[in-house]
Amino acid sequence: MIGRIDEVVFDCTEPALLAQFWAGVLGGMPAVRDDAWHFVDVPGFTRLAFQRVSEGKAGKNRLHLDVDVPSIDDAVEQAVALGATVLGDRHSDAAGSFQVLLDPEGNEWCLVTPPS
């Protein structure tokens, strides 16, 4: 083992906006290190940090978060109210169901439930 995850960092243009959004999705309180670096200490998970970069998002994420929820329908409604956008149709198979969403800066993430 080389080490452990200290935090997951999102490059973004609006760190405060994303910290507020992800705190609403996962819990915790948005915090500010400085204008270009905000973070959320997510209960039961590692810190999510948001650092300002000059370039915008280009292309699909190569890494995304899966958020386990009891009801995808309820979670989609809550996430959209926070500023998420639904991307495509819900998918279901033997492993469960998932719905892809975009956060306010276009980062893909999924709401997931196990098979019923």
C-alpha cells in the first residue's frame, strides 16, 4: 500500500456552488479554505474538495460518484431541486438500477439502488 485517499478533488469554475450542491446531496457543511478552494466533509466518506481552474469541463468524466439511495424517483426529484440535471434514461439490470445526472457544472454522477 502506498497511502490512503485524503480527498476527492473536483476541478471547477465555481467552487462555492459545487460545495453547496454536494453538501445538499451527501450531507456535511460547505467550508471555505479560500476563494478558489471549497470543501465538504461528507459524513461516512472522505472529503470532497472543489478547486477553481481556468479551463471548462471538456468531455465525459473518467471517474464519477455513485450515490446509493432508497428510491431513485425521490432522489432525482431532490437532486434536481438542488441544481442537478437528469441525463438519459434510467437503467436497470441484474445488478440494480441507476440514473445518470449532471451536477451544476456538468460532472456526471449516478443515483443507484440494488436489485429488488
